[in-house]
Amino acid sequence: MNDLPAQQLAERCAQALMARDNASLALGMQLLEAGPGRAHMRMPVRTDMLQGHGTCHGGFLFALADSAFAMACNTYNDATVAQGCSIDYVAPAFEGDVLSAQCSEQSRSGRTGNYDVRIENQQGQLIALFHGKSYKVRGTVLAQETPT
């Protein structure tokens, strides 16, 4: 698996991870694009995602950012999890908005990495900024092919 070109490996890893990410799928998230250390995801804001003030609950914004972060940091076929995350909410998102989360790797060395996610609505308005620190654990994202 690791002899694949970097872009192809990244896409396969993100697609495999997304296919088994029941939480992201249940929230209507879609993986739009992935590459080494990066991912782009989308999520529509539904009625059941609104909090008492009529805007998207921050937990759903965090979930979108966290999912984009997960896809990005697992693009090297090393099983990687979050070690810590933070989010700043900049503007509200509303029912019917389609949110876009772009994650990009800022650094990766040894077992840790740093990733930033920018969430925007369909008009390109900044909704939230997220930072995640990743930690590489044992295992791979893709099942290793067994020789025949």
C-alpha cells in the first residue's frame, strides 16, 4: 500500500475512513477531496442541528471540523487520532446553510502533527476556525494486502 503515489494513497485512506465513519455519515457529511495532509468536507445544516437561538449548535460545527481533521491526518495510512482540539466560533450558521470545512496540515513530525480547519458557509463567510493536534497510534487505515 505504501508504494502508491502520495495523492492516490491519501485519497484511498480518506475514502476508506469516511466509508466507516458512521457519525459523519449520519450528519450528512460528504468528503469532497483529500490529499496528503489535507481534506475538504461539506455538511448541510438541518433543522435537527439548531440550538435554542435558531443557529447551528456549536457541537455540529466542531464535529464537521473534527471529521475534516480526521480525514486529513490519516492520509498517510498511519492510524492517527486527535490528541487535542480547539475551536473558535466566528459567525453563526443557519438552517439550510451548506458548510465547507477545509483542513490543512501545518506540521507533522514523529508521532504528532498540527492541523488547521477553516469552516465557511456557501457564501464563503468564515464560520469557525479549528486547530487539532494529531497523534499516530499503531496500525494502518487501509487493510494490508496479503500475498497470494
